[in-house]
Amino acid sequence: MSERCILLLGGSFDPVHEGHLALARYFSTLLHPDELRLIPAGRPWQKPGLSTPAEQRIEMLRLAFADWAVPVVIDEQEIARAGPSYAADTLRALRNDVGES
């Protein structure tokens, strides 16, 4: 059984910009992932407030990554989480979801 490769890209995506696309493109080419998982921030602890509502940021991600070469999943767990968003909590939840491999 081969291991799945899931490429994670998190950020506020406020707005989605060429830097996000360039990072995803570079690591997709390098790692050949089975899935690109985009994780928009909910309430980032290091930023006082995002100017664009979550629904609009998600739609920007859908549009920006619509024709991606690998399957794209927009993971809304940080948006759904009450309180500030921490990467460590998100990584623990992802590990729980996908397992150890």
C-alpha cells in the first residue's frame, strides 16, 4: 500500500494572490501530491481581523484553483472553529482525519 501525499497550504487568503499560486505550483511540481488541501484561516491569532468574509475567501480559492492539475480540497475547519486559529490544532485534526500514513 502506497502512502498518500497531501500538500497543505494555509493562509488568510485575503485576497488569494500569485504568491499562493506560485507556492502551490512549485510544491505540486516537486512532490506530485495526490491532493492539494487549502486551509483558509478562521480567526488568525496574529492578525486582528480579516477584511474579507470567509465565504468570499473560499470562493476566491475555488476560482483560483479551479483548473489545478491535482484534486483540490478546501478545508474549512479553521473557519468553523470557535476562537483563534492555530496551525498546531489544525495539524492535529488533520492527522486524526487522515491517519499516520
